[in-house]
Amino acid sequence: MKHYLDLVSISNKVHRRQSRMTRICIVLKVYGSVPGSGGRNENIELPDYEEAAKLMATRKNMTLMFLWNRYKKKCEEEGTRFYQYSQYCELYNKWCKENYETAHFDAVVAQKMEVDFAGQTFSMTDPLTGEIMTIVVFVAILPYSQYIYAEGMLSTKEPQWIDVNNHALNYFGGVPALVVCDNCKQAVIVNQDWIEPELNKDYADWADHYGTVILPAKVRKPKFKSSVENAVGILEKGLFHKLEERQYFSLEQFNKDLWKELEALNKEPFKKKEHNRYYYWEEEKLELMPLPSMHYEYIERKTAKVSSDFHVRFDNAYYSVDKAFLHKKVSIKASSTVVRIYSLAGEFLCEWPRATRKGQWSTNPEHLPDNYKGFTLCFPLLTLLKEVTMSVFSENQIPENLTLQKLSA
């Protein structure tokens, strides 16, 4: 009986060995080699992995499945053998490891600031008009300390872009040697080869003012600004959830809540190393270049004519000018927060806070004749009436004396 059991045991071992040999033969027949063995069947068409890697890097949403299907179709048309999808992917990964060298570089203290916009936006309701407005969040980070700054914006035009960059440097308490930015139009005009990108003139002037250098990231290469990409992910997966549950009627309130949550985040202990962002920032800010005595101020310049309602129109808003300049041209110089109006001779006339919404009117009753001062609240109505008139009559049919004086008659 014991002899019989020994024979059964030997038979099972032989069967398993034969079964394994059979599976290996099948793999060799299908793939030409055992996966992971390093061999390759020369009878199978080798994919162009250099072209595949180029397409994966430059084409948005490109996948290995798409490339494998194209490779398979080509082989079928030429009557050659091809790799199955799993072997295709394995060889592609092996090719990448052999042809692309990667290295990890530790962040250098005070070396750079990375900036970008968050992908997630928020809604704000204008308390006067009920208009739903979109808040875009600007994000900046110092990679060494991982110290994060963020700010909501209703406009991403150049004046506001310069403004939030100023605020970021002020928040960090100094200027880094480099500013790494995305290829947004506010920062970069052309960046074809990364070596000599054409910067937005105003952003380049901003960098000169602070003594720093703008370094745009390579196009479609998020690893060149990996710290700010990671910061955006932290915000979107964390404190943004708290903000999106609230209803906002002013940008000031949104930023107040954002900065409160951000302060807590920067003082929250790291999970994989000692201390927190604030701790390392206190070390880093000592190495940053000092801020200049004055911030860089973006200035828009425009010449406009004072209309019959004693206002000039600038950036879809209206600002009153003294009655002495009725129908005369004036010079407008505007920052992101203030609109200043001058005569063409350079005489300062008045200053207004910059409008925060389209169609906003800013009127000083002292700028108006005595018989107009009771109608300051009717200026928006006059604009609406003119627009309706323009839609009904041709331009040469509109009465030249369409003024509040006629409306009051």
C-alpha cells in the first residue's frame, strides 16, 4: 500500500511539471517569449515605442490601448505577427525605463515660487443685480516649505493677475529667485521651445520690478510645476469642499473664509515628516530677497470723451467728470483698484474706486450742473433708454439732445 502511495505522489509531480511545461509552450507560441524573461521573438513586429512615447507625452487623452489597436491593424494589413496588448504594455514600460532617465531634486530654500489657477471655480451672487458671477482661485506655493497662498478673483485679466502675484509675494514676505508659471495668456504669449518663451510685457516688467525671473513651465508638462499642481489638489480635495457648501454675496467674504481655512492648513502638521508648512516657511522667508518699498502697479491707459451725461465710459463702467469738461477728451489711468482721470494737459481731475461689475455708475453730484443734481439715480436708466433707442432707430435718427434735461420735461 505504501509503495502504491509513493507512486501516486511521483505521478502527481510529473503531471504538474508536464502541465507547467505545456503552459510555457503556449506562452512561447503566442508571445515568442516568457513575459519578464527578457527575450523577444524576432518574428514579431516590434512597435515604434519612440513614436508611441512622443504621442503619449504630447497628445491629450492619448492611451496605450489606442496605440496598440493602431499597431495591431498595421500588422494585420502587412500580414506580420504582433504582440498582444499585455505584452505591448510590458515592452513599452521597459523601453521607457531604458530610454528616459529621471531624477528627484530636493527643493532649494527660497529658490522659486510656483503659480497657477485652480481648476475648480465658485459662484457668487451680486447682491444688487442678482447676477451669478464666477470666482476663479489663484494658487501660489514656495516648494521648499510647501507654504501655500490662494486668492479668489472675479476677473483674470492682466491687472488682477498682477495684483494677486503682488499679494502672494507680500504673503510670503519676500521674493524668490524664480517664478514658475503656467502658459496662461496673462503670463506667456508664445512658448514653443521653452528655451526662449515670449513673456507678456506687463508680467516681464513685474518681474524686473521685483528682481526675479519668470520661468514658464514646458507645455503639457505638469511635472515642471509639480508643487503647485499638488497644492491645487490639496485645496480641491480638502478645504474647497467647505467653501462650496456656503453661499457668497461678495468676493471679500469668500477670500476671508478662504484665508481662514488656508491659515489652518499651513499650520497643520505634515503626515510624513516633522513640523508643518508654517515652521519651514519661517526658515525660508529669511532667505527670500526683500520686497521693494513699493509694489508694482499695473496701469491701463485710455483716452475717452466726456459724454452728454457728464460721464466717461471705461471697461464697461461709467465715471463722472466735472461739467467743465463736457464733450472734451480726457486721459484715463487705471490700476486694478483705482481709476484716475486727467485732462489731456496732464491736470488731475478726479479719482474713483474701480467698478466691480459691468454697467456700474460712479457719480459725484458736484460734477453736475445744478439742474441735474436731482437725477443722479437716473443715469443707469438713461443708458438703458439709449440702448433701446439704438435698437429701434438708425444711428442718424437718434436725437442729439437725448439728455436727462429732456427726460425731466
